Amino acid sequence: MGITADHSGRTQAEDGPLSGASAAKRQQILAGAARVFAEKGYEGASMSGIARDAGVSKGTLYNYFDSKATLFSAFVEQCACEKLPLLFRRIDEGANLTESLEHLAVAMIRLLTSPLSLMLNRIIISEAAKFPTLAETFWAHGPQKAIDIFAAWLMQHNDAGVLNIPDPVFAAEQFYALCQTRIAARARLQLPVNTDQAHIDFIARSAVRTFLNAYLRDASHLPPLVMEPRPGRD
């Protein structure tokens, strides 16, 4: 059964969905690719090395993925399919809008500082100049999907008269930027980062308060939050 890449970089069987054994083999290859990309980056990774790590022949690898770019695209898309549902799973669990946004903010901060996200960011930044399609693939399957999902959610609350958001996509991007305050940039530079739950909760609450002060319809503005000093510090 032949395997071809569709326009999004995914692989699919020409004659229909992959069988159980083929799907397992594909997952085995993607797991090997994840390890090799994490260790060597994109340019340093080779199809031979990925095949060896995944425990498959090079011929088998090429039956599933016709190039390293196609394989990387599939790897990024799989990451998005696994992580985005987790990111948004609690957005409607809050008793009110504020709690829902705080749930999302905490999940976003955790995702941005996860080893997988940091690894992908490192690869994309280091390889973007030579391989711009990698950045396009990452953006389309990751940040852009998250922005679109959140923008649609915001628009529902705008239409309900709760929020006043002229441009929901821009507002979604602002929210994600707020969630990166003080923690994401440092983590990407491998600097010390405070990942205590209390610190993450503070960043999330502060991000939500700033966001709602900008977009909540007919509500008085709340003052900025102040982080309580940690025990043993001035």
C-alpha cells in the first residue's frame, strides 16, 4: 500500500485510513523523530538517524514519509493535535468568564514552558532562516490554530454582549502575549524560571485582569495585581 503526503504535510494511505499495524509503525517513526529532532535539531537530524532511532529500515521510513520536511510537518501536527485539546479542555468549566480565562491562561503558561514547546521553539528559531517552511508549518499547526479557536470563543462572548472585541484574532494574540509575561522568554533562553504554581497563578490572574480591563463591556476597571513576596525574601 503506497503512502503519499497531502498538502498539509500529513501522510495518508492512498487506499484509505492506515491499518492498526501501519498506524502503530507510523507512531513508532514519529516517536523516533521526536527524539532525534530534540537532540540534533532539524538540520542535524538525518533520515538514516531517525530510522535507526525508531528501529525501522530506511526504506520503511520513506514508505511513510517521503522527506525530512514531510516528517517534521507530521511531527508538529501530531504535537498540536495532542496538546491543543488539553489547552482548551477547561475553558468552559469556570463558573464565570474570569475563571474560564484563568484556566486557559494557566494551561497556556504550562504549555509554553513545557519541554516539548521549548524544544520546538528552539528548532524553529535556529532553522527558520534556512528552512522557512518549518516556521510556516509550526505556525499553522500550533499558534495559528490556538489563536483561531480562542478568537471564535471570544467572538461568542462578544456577540452575547459580554465583551467588546472589534478584532477577536488580535485580542486572542494579545491574550497569549500576556500569558508569556516574565516566564516564557526566560524559559526559551534557558534562564532560571520560577514555575511554582503560585507564581503561575499570579501571572494568569494578572493577564486575565489586564485583558478584561481592555475588553469587558460596561465594567469598572480593576487595579493591577501585586505579587505577594515569597517567604524568606525581601
